[in-house]
Amino acid sequence: MTPAELKRGIEALRIKLKQLEHGERIAYWELLDALDHSNAELSKALDGELTRLLATGELVFVDDEDAGQGRFVERRVVDRRKKKPAAKKKAKPAARKPAAKKPKKKKAKR
């Protein structure tokens, strides 16, 4: 599989996931099955990209055992207005000690 084909597959995954509305779910196996075309290399790449997207918080895995269909991918709205952490106060530099005074030289008597 060429790198161009991998990029197209990953882009198709991103588009498919962006089309989901907030709270909408799609079955994990259904998502990968529609996009990987039974190619193991593409399947691994898609799974890796899905894992990366899950880390951003936009998507979550939901296990729906009541329906018996297994794992779903659900879209969540990301709050981009999160508070920034307070700026850390810079430590004040330590007070400097005065330089040691040099002893005066004694003048020699003549």
C-alpha cells in the first residue's frame, strides 16, 4: 500500500468522524470495515489515527452491551474555552552578597 493510499484512507476517516453530530455513535467495526477494504496495513493506520483522535477528547469509546453490538465511537463537543492554567510566578533572584573587600596593601617604610 502506498503512502498516498494511506493518507486518503486516514482523510476519509477524519471526514466520516466530522460528519457525526454531538452524541451520535457509530460502531467501531462498522467504521473500520467501511474504510479499510480488508487491507491489514490500512486497518492499522486507521486504528492508530482513531486512537490519536480519541486522545484529543473529541471522540470516546462507548461499550454498549445492552444492544449486544460491542464498541461504539461517539463524538463529543470539545470546550475550547477551557481556562488556561495560572501563570507561574517567577522566583525572585536571591539577594546578592556584597563582594569581599580586598585587604589594603601596607606601604613599605623607607
